[in-house]
Amino acid sequence: MLSFKSIITSAVLFASAYSFAGPGLADGAAKFVGNITTRGQVRSDFGTYWNQITAENECKWQSIEGTRGNRNFSGCKAAYNWAKQNGGHFKFHALVWGSQYPNWLGNLSADDTKKAITDWFDAVKKEFPDLEMIDVVNEAIRTGNNQYHSGYPNTKIIQALGGDNNGDYTFVTTAFKMARERWPDAILIYNDYNTVQWQKNEGIQLIQTIKKNGAPVDAYGLQAHDMMTQGGGAGGTGGGGGCLSLNTLKSVLDEIWQKTQTPMFISEYDIGTENDQTQKQCYQEQISLFMENEHIAGITIWGYIYGATWTTNGNSGIIKDGKDRPAMTWLKDYLSKNKGVNTTGLVGGEPVEPEPQLPFKGAAFAIPGKIEAEDFDIPGKGKNDDGTSNQSYADSDTENHGDSDYRSDTGVDLYKKATGVVVGFNSEGDWLEYTINVAEAGEYTFFAAVAAAGSTSSFQMSLDGNPLTEKISVPAASSGEENYDDYNKVSANVTLPAGKHVLRMDVTGSWFDVDYFTFVKGANATDPEPIATNPTNPTNPTDPGDPLAIVADPKLDESNTLQHYYVFDTHGMRMGIISGYGFKATAELLKSSSDIKTSGVYFLRNRVTGKMQAVRVVR
């Protein structure tokens, strides 16, 4: 079996440049933007728009061998020949699938099924010995007891290819090995649906499993029919809801890459809706993301002529009655100006050299000193020579729960609270990395400002991949109730070598917030960063106590009782605390405060009720 490095080298499909020329709107782009046949035909305008082709149905086993031994490759050949004759690129779809197989296959024994599959592979090899890309196995995600994304149990395919023992996907692994024997230089792809919104974890688990079993899988095809919030899932109903959250999509793509280290294709993209503006919005947000994501190797749109696609009324089409729908108008403009990025090694020429992760603020954090948790490193690209990743964070939850705009492009859950911004919603398996520069080797005391609602939260620190601390428990809120504003300081004695290193926090027990870390020289040292676990006098609301603490008493009368308010600027940075009798009176105090030096809008948040109000200050 070829190594991953040799596969990248041998699977360079296109000329030795970082973009590829040819037909279509994506001429000169870093990755292809392709489409499919229309009602079994390659339209005369295909090359006007697209530079990669997949046959919608004409290369499927049922279409080619309806009668056993009697094969008709003409429809499949038409798509293949278009690519050969026009400088485009062809993907064979698909070798093994639990749907659209010949009817006669369901009547065969396991042994006869194995022979039929082998004959089928050999026949495809004879007709297409130089395939560039192949969907080797299609829709095999196991969704339950003897249930899969397609009808594999209706045949003996699983048994013929080695079985599926409690989800080890041996039959999938076998199919990939058979494909590699016949096409040593092709990109071998696993393809499936609903892998973004609904079966993301199952898809990741399948890729992890078959790779562990030795399957020579080069890429993961995300069909991407599930790109809308309602009605956009596989099944072709379409039409409802809006676009999937862009932050969610970013997080999903990042998680799939982090957990599989497998390049992705967007293999069957469509937005099925009659609403032109919704379709345009989804294209605009999602296609641009796909083009700029370094782990996506190419995009295939699943039909472009309205009324001639698989969705309801063919409403995923982007050309209607000979005229461009707004999504197509946008796509033409975008691809003429934006060529995207590609470092997957699977398309666009020679593999790009890896790039290291970088300190977020341009320089490593000086140690001894303070590290703001939200200032984790900027991710790099690819892997180092030793195989370590150049990623700098992982957030396993796909939804961005934070309320801060700070670094919102990362998908990490950042909240406007505590000393400004904190990393919250930390769940087990998440991690963050920081480049530090230790001035002097020796003993240090490590501190972290953290808050948790329960008693099972924990994390562990490491340095350059080596454990720096044991697991550190995060204390629960002193009130015994859910309260992520009750911050505590935890600490550990550590030994640090001098020089630059990568510090990492791994979440080992879910659900806590972290504000910052501090390293102080010497063991058992005192942290100079002020923080208190509770208010000075939690029973007396006229005493603000520590600014980081909230006294929860929603029954207080704001107009008759002295209240305490956090002050924020428009960036969500906490500026301090001010006291007054209600919002109106406190706003007047804020306007006259000598601490406010600049005109602008500021926000007061009541420490008791959490209510907020804007205040305009003129200087």
C-alpha cells in the first residue's frame, strides 16, 4: 500500500502549477468547480460554466449492467470523453453503493456477489484504466442495527466483501483495497450524505475506522445536500428554511479535518429552494468558504438547470428558462475575482509546504506573565515533518454559543465577561494552544482563572506535547447553583525550560469557562492578578465586593436600592464597575465620570439582574 506522502505525489492530477487552466468559470482557480450530466446528457454549454464532470446516473452499476454480463458504458463514456477532450476532470460515481445496483444482484449468494463485484471492478478498469477520481463506496454509514444510509442489507454486498462486525466497516475497507489494486494513481473517495448537520459524528467514525483498518482512502466526499436549516437534507424535498449557520459550517469542516486528517470534496452541492435570495445567500456564504478552505479539494454542484435536478420541481437549478438565477450571477462574479486556496495535495498541482501556527498577537507570550485564554495561536497549515499538526485549537461542538465578536471566525465559544473576553462552553476533547517564550528555566507557579457550574470540570496543561500538570479540577460555583460568573483561581507548580514552546490546554472534564492563565516565578508563589471567589459581603447589596462577582437577588428594587453595574465599551471590553440608584441615575453618573475619556456608546449591565442598557457619552 502506498504511503500518504507517495499518494499525494502520485495523485497530482493537474499540471505542475498551483492553479489549473481549462474550461468553465473556475479556470485558473486553485480547485475545480464542476457539475453533473443533465438528464443523461452533457449539455453543449457545460464547458462554459464547469471544469469537472460527474455523471449523475450513467456510471452507476444499474445503468451499465441491467442484465448480468451485458454492459453498456456509453453514457458514462460521454462524460469521461467530455473531460478528456475539453481539459476538464472526471470523477467516476460510483463503484459500490447500496442503491441503484442491478436488480439481479439481490438474488445472488455471498460468493456469487463477490464474483459479480470483482467482475464489475474489472470491467470498469478495462474501460477506464486512467481514472482520476473515484467514489469507491457510497452511502455506507451505519445508522442502527443492520441499518445503513442505503440498502446494503437488501443484497449480499456486505457479506461478500468481508462483513461489518459491529460497525468495523470491513466491507468498505475491502472495496478500497480492491480499487487501489486496479487504480494505483487515482484519488479514492468515500462519499456520503447528511454528514454536516445530522450524521457528522457517524461519518467521522467511519473514516477513522476504515483508515485504522488499512483502507487506502484519499478523500472524504461530503455530499452537502444538508446546507439549509430546514428541508435541505437528503431526500430532495428542499425549499424550506434558511442557510445553515456559517459558523456552524466552519466548525464542522474544522472538526472533520481535525479528527480524520482526510482531505474533503464537496461532492453533490445544491440549494433547493424557490427563494432566489435564500439560494444566493447560501451560495455566497458557503461556496466562498469552500473555495477558501485549505482542506477542501474541489466542489461539484449537483445540477444546474432548473426543472432538471433531483430536488422538488428541480428547484436547485441556478439557470431558469435560459436566465441566470441570482446565485448563478453571484457565482460568475465571484469565480472571476476569487481563485481560492488549496493545500490538500489532491488538486491544483504540487503539494504546498506546511506552515507553522503563529502567535495571535505577533509575538510569543512572555513568561513569567499573563496569557489571555482567548488569544490562542493562529492555525498553521498541514503537518510538520514529525507528523504533528499545525492546528492551534479544536472545538468539538459545532454551534458557536458565545456572545462576543472577538475572533468569531474561529468558531471557539468566546463570551463577553470577566476581565473582557473568556473561552466558555469548554467540552471534553476541546483544546487550545499558545506560543510562549520562557525567559529563564526553573520552577514556576501556574494559575488559571476559571468558573464552572458543576463539580466534574477539569483540564490539563502540556508543553510541546509533554504533560506539564496533572488534571486540574475546576471548582464549582460557591452558591451550589449554575453560575459561570463565580470565578476561582486554581494553581499548580510546574517546571519550565527556557526558550520558545507551545503550551496547550486540554479539556478533560466538560463545562467550564477560562479567563486567563498566569505563570509566576518560583514554586508556591502568589499570583499578582487580582481575583476573588466571592463578593466581600454577599448579603449586603450596597457593598459591591469584588468586580468579578455577581450577587443574585432579582427582587431588589432598582430605584430604591443602590445597584452595581458593570461598564462595557462597544467591543465588549469590561471597563470597571459603577454604583447608582437604577439605570437612569447611574447613566448620569457615567456621563460625568472622569474615567470615561472618549465619546461613544457604553453599556451598563446590572450585576443582580443581568439587564443591560446603552449610554451615550459625549466628551
